Amino acid sequence: MDNAARPGYEVPMDGLPSDRSVREQVLTRADVERLPGSSSPSHLIDCDLEEVDLAGLDLSRWTFERFNLRRADFTDSKLEGAVWRSCRAAHAQFTGADLCDANFFASDFNNCALRRSTLAAATFERCKLTGADLSDAKSLDVRFEETLLIHAKLPGYSFRKQVLKKIDFGQADLRKCDFLATIFEECSLRDANMTGSRFDGADLRGVDLGGLRLVDASLISLEQVGQLLSELGLNVR
């Protein structure tokens, strides 16, 4: 089907409206490439890029709002400073993508691939990252708040000195993570793989640690061991 035949297709041939926004379109890679580049970021609202290959494109500082991005492929794309609001991006591919300073709000990225991506200073707030793979991502100062990371893969991540609020790490891969001086508020680490993780100076009073073995996490303070046993019902195996 050509563009003219697609219902609602109205991306203008001579450029975008003054607010650089595109609304309610079903887009292809060619459509996206016709939109302004990183020098003039676009604001895409209520659009559809399901299963579209966008690998390698420069979409820095673009805004995606109420977007369908299921199984879209952003492999090796430049998405620095991009904003994602209320998007649906299950199984999307971000392997190797540059997501520095990107902001994710109230979006569903379950089972997405963020392997080897650059997430420095990225923010995830009220997001669903169930089953997401963040292995080998460059994650300096990445922030999560009120986010589901159940079954997510985050080996080696540093959460040092962060305040983690309402994060569910249930059954996540958190091997060799750095939680030094981290404060947990209404979080869950239930049945997470914590082998080799560090907790020096961490405040674990606000975390569900059900199923965690003490031998999995090194350097939990003796004071906190007593609290965990008496207050949190920690299973020692």
C-alpha cells in the first residue's frame, strides 16, 4: 500500500508544522528519514512504528508520546536526550543504542533489549521493564523510580549512594551489583540473584528480601542481619 492510500497519512511533503509534531500516523523507516534530523527534533504523538527497522538512525532529542513501538528496532541508533512518554515498546531492540540523558516516563518496555546501550544519566520513571536485558550497558548515573524490573538482567550495575523508590527487582539478575550506601524505599529484591553484590552501608529496612541467601550478598552489616531475620522473615539456606 502506498502512502497516499494509508488512512490518516498526512506527513507533509514540504516539511512539518511549526511545532515539528506528527500525529496519528503509521510510519515506515522512509517516513522517519524524511522528517527533520537531530538539528530539528521531531515530536511524534499517537503514532505507530510497530516492527519498523530504525537501526542506525540519528533521532537525538526526539519525543515519542503515546507511541506503539512494539518490536521496533533501534539497534545502534542515536537517541541522546530522547523522551518517551506513555509508549508501548514490548520486545523493542535498543542494542548498542546511544540513550545518554534519555527520559522514559510511564512506558511499557517489557522484554526489550538494551544490551551494550549507553544509558549514562538516563531516567526511568513509572516504567515497566519486566524481562528487559540491560547486560553490558554503560549505566553511569542511570536512575530508576517506581519501576518494575522483575526478571530483568542488570549484572554489574552500580546503584551506589542512590535512593531507590518503589523498585521491584523480583527474580532479577543482579550479580555483582554495587549497592554501597544505597537507600531502599518500598523496594523488592525477592528471589533476585545477588551473587557477589555489595551492600556496605546500605539501608535495607525498606526492602523485601524474601528468598535471599546471606551468602549471595557480601558485606551486609551485622546490625542489618538481625533486623532482616526478625522483621523481614529472611530465609537463610
